[in-house]
Amino acid sequence: MTASEERSFEELYRELEETAKQLERGNLPLEEALRLYERGTELVDRLREILRNAELRVQQLHARLASDESELREVESEYQAGGR
């Protein structure tokens, strides 16, 4: 795992913002501008990966909740049917 993979989304996003600010200010030597641009694209890729993983986790939790809710309704129906 690389250092950027261990850092939080917020830390990586702050670095991306700072990188973008440096590029927007301009007056950089070409090689420095290219290095910053490359780093920015690496950060964007990692941030997208983090967001995709978070979205997958939310989808899994949502599916689990829906399943649990369905089971709870079945138990509730059985309970109500048995109590009558």
C-alpha cells in the first residue's frame, strides 16, 4: 500500500486543492507544472477509487438493511398470525 492509499479522503482532497492552487497561480517552470499536473491526476484517480468503494459499501449496507427489514416483516407477520 502506498502512502497516498493510507491517507484519508480529506487529506488527499486538501492536497489536490493545494496542487490546483499552485497550478492556477502559474509562473512555474514547465517541469514543475508537469509534475504538479501528474500528481493532481494521481490524486483524482485515488479520490475516485475511494468514492467508488464508499458507494459500494453504501449499496451493500442498503441491500442488507432491505433484507433485514424484509425478514423483520416476516417475523412480525408470523407473530401476529400466531397471536390471533
